[in-house]
Amino acid sequence: METKSIMIVGVGGQGSLLASRILGHVFLSQGYDVKVSEVHGMSQRGGSVVTYIKYGDQVYSPIVEQGEADFILSFEQLEAARCLPYLKQDGTMILSTQQIDPMPVITGAAQYPEQIVEKLQQTGANIIAVDALALAQQAGSAKATNTVLIGILSQKMPFPQEEWEKAIQELVPERFLTLNQKAFALGREAADREE
């Protein structure tokens, strides 16, 4: 199997580390070689965070080059716009419509760009935009946005639902398990509506 590439992009504290661990777990369970990069960026301060994941028969490096990502999972609109050049021609970007103001916007030095989702869709790229934050809150906590996005992604990949659920069961602390299971299910439902 040719190597597949996934990028997870967002802002520090949004749970991209858990998301990458769930993906890695699923791919390993299917017998693939998996490489996951460390989280890049100022993950402690609300800065941009990018995680690369590659899986296939044999993977040599986790780094994803421009035009190489089969999937981009974006936790935030502006991060999605920044990472669009990494998406393959026939790749899919799954993005949460949440807006998190970066420091220049907070300090008044810049304005948050308008209509990012519409502009991304106008590029012709395959964009699935979902209010993952609202779905996470429906599940019980805004912190479950990552699992909502994983739920959407799971519908776009050829792996059994049970493997995703098993990964969540094994990696999510017990006190947050029910919440994350709900968030995952809501993500899967949202993906069905986007078909």
C-alpha cells in the first residue's frame, strides 16, 4: 500500500495529541507501519500546532510536504487556511468552523479574516466544514472537539468502526470516556449528513 499522509492542525490545548494517538492506534491495529511527528509549535500558549501522521507498508519519515496530505483535520478556520497548500489534489480537509483569535488579533494589530470557509470552498478543494465545537458541547464538553473530528474522519477511511471505538476506549481516561464516545458518534452522524 502506498503511504498515506494526515495532518492535524489547530491551536495549543485543543487535543491534537490525543487525536494523533487515536489515529496511530487504529493504523497499527490494521497492521500498518506508522510514523507520528512530535507536535510542532507553541502548544502551551495557544499557538499553532501541527502534527504529521503517515501510515503504509513501510514509512520512513512522518513529515508531510506540500501537496501530500490525503487528509487535513483542522480544529480552527485560520489554521485550515494556512495548511491548505499541504492538501493533495484529491485530498479532503475536515475542519471545525470554530474561530480562535491569534495573538495579533487579540492585541488589535490584525483582524481575523472573514469568510474563510467560503474562500476555502471556492478553491475547489474537498472541504467538509462542521461546527464541531457545538457537537462537542452537545456531547458534554467543548474539549471533545477533537473526538468529533475523529468521528467524521472515521467515516471517510476504510477501517472498521469497532477499531476506532476500541482506540478511544484504550486511550481516553475513564472519567472522560462516555463524553468522548458520544462526541465520536456525533461526528460520524455529521459525516453522514455531509455525504
